[in-house]
Amino acid sequence: MTTVPTPASLTTTEFFARVYEATPRIAVFDCDGTLWRPDSGSSFMRWTMETGLLSAEATAWLNERYEGYNSGQVSELAICGEMVQVYRGIREEVLRKAAAEFFSKIIEPHIFPEMLQLVRDLRGAGAEIWAVSSTCDWVVEEGVKRFDIPASRVLAACVECAKGVATDRLLDVPTDEGKVSSLARAGITSPDAVFGNSVHDAAMLAITRHPFPVNPSVELASFSAEQGWPVYYPAAVRQ
């Protein structure tokens, strides 16, 4: 039987101390699973289906694609893009209003208090904070307002909006190596600290001097152990 490597785990005090000791000038954070517990991308998808923002036709198509993703027939990159493209034809102001209501009701109660405090502390120390996510920009930009991260420092899955209406023309889908590419286009090639929770953040974690896996998935925990990266679990996921 193959033994899965287990990484060292940091207490909250140890985690904060390591981050502060790194004194990052540029700190990059994944969002889903890192700043808050739920996957806001798939949750927003389901919420817009249930509230009727997505048509029955669009819902049926996306459900089929998501089943394909869960069975390994649709890639992570493809589904993350399609979960934004599916809103084509809807006014951006409607989507942003929906994202605000969704985040307030569904995700905000599950923000990790420790991560909220950490981001605020780093900002107070003068660090430049970036959020990188494969979830749609409408949700991510709304969510990181709680962390005082401006929309100008959000790199998320997004489509072009023409005359105030969402199209299906993809502009970016930051996932896996794509997160590194998105950061590079923003002029960030060697961030001082990176925080992520899944294997889709591994490439991004690998480009920094100070990688911090937070609430890692099984795959990222195993990879972290191989790399010698200690991991951190917020209290909400340790209970």
C-alpha cells in the first residue's frame, strides 16, 4: 500500500508568525477554499439556476457540462470558462447585483476570520494584495471587497462585456499554470508570498519564495509534503 505523505501543520500563531516574518511586499491569494470555505464558483452557478437568472435551456446545458467535468470528460480550464460564458446576453449590472446578493447570503458567513485578519494586517503593513481565482470576476470582485482588495487587483475568470451586456468571449481563465500567466501579464512574476488551497494553485505557489498552502485539498497536501511546505488549517475546518 502506498503511503500518502503528510505535511507539517502550523498553528494559527505559527502561521501568522511565518507570514509576518516574510514581510511580503506583494502577496497573492487564491479565494475559494483559501479566503472563504465554500466554492463560490459552483455555488453561484447553482444559485443562479435556482433563482431563475439562468434560463432552463442554459441550466440544462451547464448541468450536462458539469456532469462531464465531474466524470473527468471536461477539463478544469474548459468548465471554468463555460461557467462564465453561460451568462452571455445578460446585462452586467444584473450579474453584479446578483453576485452581491449571492455573496452576502451564501458565502460571507463562511469567510475565514483568520484570513480576513491576515489580509488586513498585511495591507496595514503596506503590502500589495492580489486575488487570483478561476471563479467569475463578478463574484470575486464582490467578495474581496470584505478584504479591501480593489477590483484592479483581481484576476478572475471573465468575459468581455459589450454595451453593458455579457458576451461569450473569454478574456481570462486563471487556473493551474494560467494563474501564473495571469499574474505575469499584470507584471508579477515573483510574488513574495502566495496563499492557495488546491492543486490548481500549485503552479502559483511554486513561483514564490514563501508558499503558504491554506486548507489544502488532499492533492495539494500531498504535493506540499513533497515540497516541504508546511500547511495551515483555519479553525473552521479543524472543527
